[in-house]
Amino acid sequence: MKKSIIKLFFIFFILISCNSIHVKDGFLYEENNSKEIWINSYKYEVFYECIKQGIGNDSLRIILKNKDLFNKSQELEFNTIDSARILGHKIIINLPEPYIKIDEGSINKNYISYNCLKYYASKELDEIAMIEYKKHFSKKRK
């Protein structure tokens, strides 16, 4: 009888311990401040233009237009958006040929989404976005 009570207590303890363990998801859907939103919106404009120029598929853009709210910042000015889009376009223009042997069905294919995402996550784009944010913020303060 004592052994079964100890077993039940032990199982109960394990269940409570396992239930109290919380695995955190490292990804946050919401940014914390307007600076982060502005910078991510600038980077998004670069990414979207990169994808748009690389794929050139109108149906993909129509689907996104119908489903996506695009960037979160309403403070991006037209000239800032244009400079971001120029960067995204340059990524596609300078995209090297694939380095792997490709079959005939893949002749016009390249690593478009991979390179666009890679540039989105790059320190180079982070620095450019920060410079653009500082320009924006200094104009806003005047």
C-alpha cells in the first residue's frame, strides 16, 4: 500500500513538473517600438522588391495584395521606399548564376528567395536601414 502511494505521489510530482516546464518560442510577432517597426518595414520593402524583380510573377503579387497587409510602418516616405526598392532590384541584377549543375527543366531558375532572405537578414542591410532611419528621424525632429 505504501509503495503504491509513493508511486502515485512520484507520478503526480513528475506530471506537475512536466506541466510547469514552458518552452518559449523565440520568434516574436510584434516589435517593441516604432524604431524597430520602421527599420523592419524598410527592410521589408527591400525584400519585397527583390522577390518581385526575381520572380516577376503578377499572380504572386495579386495573391499578396489580396492577403497581405505588407509593412507595418506608415511613416516610410516615398523617396525612402524608392531607395529600398532600388536595393532589392540590385540584388536580383547582381545575382550570380547557380553554382550547381542543373537539368534542362531548371535552366532559367536561380536562388531568388534564398538570396533575398539572406540579404534581408544581412548586417549590411541592417546598417543601411539604420542610416535611413536616422535620416528620417532627423527630418521628423525638424
